[in-house]
Amino acid sequence: MSKIGKINISIPEKVKVLLSGNMINIEGPLGKKSLSIDLDLFDLKINDGKDVSIKPKKNNQDTKRLWGMNRSLINNAIIGTSKGYEKILELSGVGYRAALKGNVLNLQLGFSHDINFDIPDGVKIQVEKQIILKISGTDKQLVGTVASEIKSIRPPEPYKGKGIKEQGQYILRKEGKKK
């Protein structure tokens, strides 16, 4: 039995979940999302628009692997269309700045040139005080991927802690050279 898979997914009031063929259509106040589920492997039940349950038809190794993952994908889509997802990044370093220019994020990170990051569709980025980036969207995977790509441009270094980090992320600091 999958610990995660057997938990029912509760549906908020503003979200509608419809099953049409192998596609689950989820519509909420922040947008729409559709997922494909293999109905040959799983039984999907929507109970009065209040909750969704997913159960495997056969209990073997393949379905055990996919059961919790499919439940998590449905849950993430429901949360994304109702509340959305957000990641906050901080730029720490002398002269490190960020600015929005249309659909492009301009980053000054101590290199000899500015870095222009194209913002993909489905993601909004807000810049506060030139050093705080708020990345938000309805797709959890896309928000995490964009945050990861921005962090990989200048990861935090262990001596001074300069770089791009997530809010609340602890950076393991090292001591410098001793005389």
C-alpha cells in the first residue's frame, strides 16, 4: 500500500474537477490544468465534487510505483489552480541587482556583463527592493524549475555567502585562510 496514494484529495469550493476519457480537467480561480491518467491501471472516483480518490486496479510493483506519484500530481494541480505556488529568492552581494524589462529579467551579479533571463509563460516574477525575487505560478514543477535555473546562474559561495539563494536557505559557511 502506498502511504501517499491512499489519502483522499479534498477539493476546495472554487475548484471544479471533471474526468473526460483519460484526461482530468481541473479548473480554478487561477487557471486551468489538465492531466492524463492511465485508467487501465487506476480507478479514479470524484465524490460529489468534495474529494478525489485514486486506487490501483491491480496491486503489483508497477502500479505501486505510479500510485503515489499520480495522486501527488493531481493534488499539486488542484492546489496550483486554487492557491498557486510561490518561491522567494534573495540576491546577496555587493552590487547584485535584479530588474524587470518587459518579459525579461535583467540580473547584475558581479559578472562583466548583465544576464538576461527570459521568463516562460505561466510564471510571474516580481522584483522587490532590487534584491528579492518572487516567482509565482500555478504549475509547481515550472515554478521550481525557473527558481532552480535562476539560482544556478550564481549559486551561493561558502566564504562570503554571495550569490542567489532561496529565502530561509542555510548556507554552510567556511572559515578563510589563517596566518
